[in-house]
Amino acid sequence: MERKVAIVADRIGWEERRLIDAAPALGLRAEWVNDESLCLGDPAPAALTGYDAVLIRSRSYTRGGLVATLAEATGVPVLNSAAAVHACENKLSLRSLLRAAGVPVPDFRLVLSRADFDKALAELPPPVVLKPVFGGMGRRVTLLRDADTAHSVYDHVEDLGHGFEQAGLVEPYLAGGSSLRCFVVGRELVSVAEFRSAGGDWRSNAAVGNRNRAVTPGPEVRKIIDAVLNELGEGVYGIDLFRTPGGHVVNEVNHAPAFRAVASVSEADIATAICQYVRELIA
């Protein structure tokens, strides 16, 4: 019997098309549901009626957790869980959760004001990175190479209209211009790619363009991934690691990860792996 899956997202991107195409071979019918027109809250919302599972693919760093919370309340299986999505949407919450569990993360300071910022620079001297607590794809992530530049940049942060936008983290700049994207489905590490900065941009995010290659993860990486999943639970994640002299650290965990760049260098069929996991979840 064909089972219906709602792919909840703000738009249909490359990844969503691959998921929709891969679904029929596994007895699934995947449909895009616009996360801007759900109007959830009713115990039996019309927007989700008839679906056997909900796959959260919202690119917003606030919308996904809200949708997941109300979707779970209907009793339908939701990927990822609301608790996991909420943790991933908030870099501070995620860092605190992982650090408390002994998972290695970069050192950081929470910055909510100019006074916080000044203290952060005193404790973590430049070069440092300033990044928003809420956000992704490398946006508004700024490398501050010296104190003068740092204070000029913070002038712009203070001009942002909402405290939500002003909340940031200051962390040491981990030089090297590379990161590992570990793509997880369920508890399986299906693909790992190394992203390296390119085109003069110091960031290694796939969203800003990079060079990438497939790599074979060692025991240390697998141990870290297992530890992250112990805290967040099974699901579909893009876990980004930085290499440091003391070993790898978890930079962030993406709850609705893009996988085009990883798929381009991987032998794994990531879309099929996700659909297979959804099928097993609702079998």
C-alpha cells in the first residue's frame, strides 16, 4: 500500500525533488507542503490530514521547530523530532547540550550587548568569528581579524532592529578553511565529505561555494557522531565538524540538511536512504 509523506518546506529545491523522485520505488508518495500555509493548531489540521509521516525541510531557523511541535501533537511521525529541530535551530542551545554531554565543541562566548562583546574579545582575542545564534548557510558569519574591525562590525550588529538578530556567539577562528559534513540517516553515517573554502571566501559552507571531496571517517569522527545522536536522537542530520590540534569539534548540526554537494562526491544514494528510513519508520 502506498504511504503518503508530507515534505514540509518553504520551497521545492534540488533535494526535495530528489526525495519526491525516489519515493515511489519504496512505496511512498512524497508531496511538497508549503510551510507558510499550514495554519496549524487544530488537533486535526486539514493541511496534514491523510499523511503517514512529515519530513521537516524548512530552511527557516525558527519555523521548523514550530511546525514540528504541532505536527507531533497530531500523532503523525515527524522527522526530525521537534526537540531535535529546536536544539539545532539555536546554536547556543545545541552547543550547551553537546558540551554538557562531553561532546567536543568550539569554545564560545554569548554576546547580547556591546559590554558582552568587549569581554568576549578580551577572553578570546582576535582572530575570532562572530555568528548569529539563529541562522545558517554561512549568512552573517563574520571573521574578525583585529579589534578595530571587530568593533566596526559590531556597530552594524547594534543597528539590527531586534534582539533576536543581535544575539550572537564569538568563537576562536579555527584556521584551515575546511570542514567535514557528516550526513546521517537514522543512526547510519551514509556519507562524509570534506569542504574546503574556495574563490577567496574563508568559509567552507557548501552554500557559499567550495571544493569538496569524499573522505573515509576514522574512529574519532564516528565516536563523535554517535555521541551527537545519543543527545538528539535518530534522524536526518548534516553534522559539521572542524579539525583542531586536539581533535575534531562539532561546529553545528543541520536539522534540514542540504545534500547536493555531498551527493556530488558520494557513491551513496542519499535521497533513497532518507526515503527508506521514512518507510521503515511508518511500516
